[in-house]
Amino acid sequence: MDKFVRTKVSNLRDYTDACYRYLRATGMVEISQRGNSLSIMYEKKQEVEFFLDHVDRKPIFVDDEAKYKDYLFNASLSILYSDDRERLLTQVSEFMETSLDFTQIMT
């Protein structure tokens, strides 16, 4: 019984660690040094709001793995903030302006 409980506790830690790693990998959230809080990165606020406005939070295809995989791997279904050409060009322009400003300060 002790081994079973230790294994379950270890698994929960692994799942928690993976969840935090996935969140960090998105680049959309910050995790406090102590890991006590999550916050949305200021630079990603519009992207997160867009995502929340356009993605339904109701689970779908929970009983049909084939349909779930068809949905999950369908590249035409994901709607990202950067999929809009004009929005993407604006983001690149803003990035370039910021980069140029930083370069001028450094020289």
C-alpha cells in the first residue's frame, strides 16, 4: 500500500510539472519564482484574449478517439491570433520598431 501511495503522489507531481512546463512553453504565462501564481504576459494579453474569445471550452469527442484525433490534427481548424495577415504584419512592425529603438539606445 505504501508503494502504491508513493507512486500516485509521484505521478501527481509529474503531471503538475508537465502542466507548468506546457504553460511556460506557450510563452503566454509567467510563473512566479515560488510557483505560487500564474499571470498572463503583458505582451501576450491580446493573443490570450483572442484565444479565449474564439475557443469553445466545452469538451468535444470525449467518447470517440478517432473524431478527436481528426479534430486535433486538422491544421485548418486552429484559429490563432497570428493567422490574420494584417495582425501579423502589425505585430512584426511593432517588434521591429522596438528592436530598432533598443539598438539605437545601445549604440
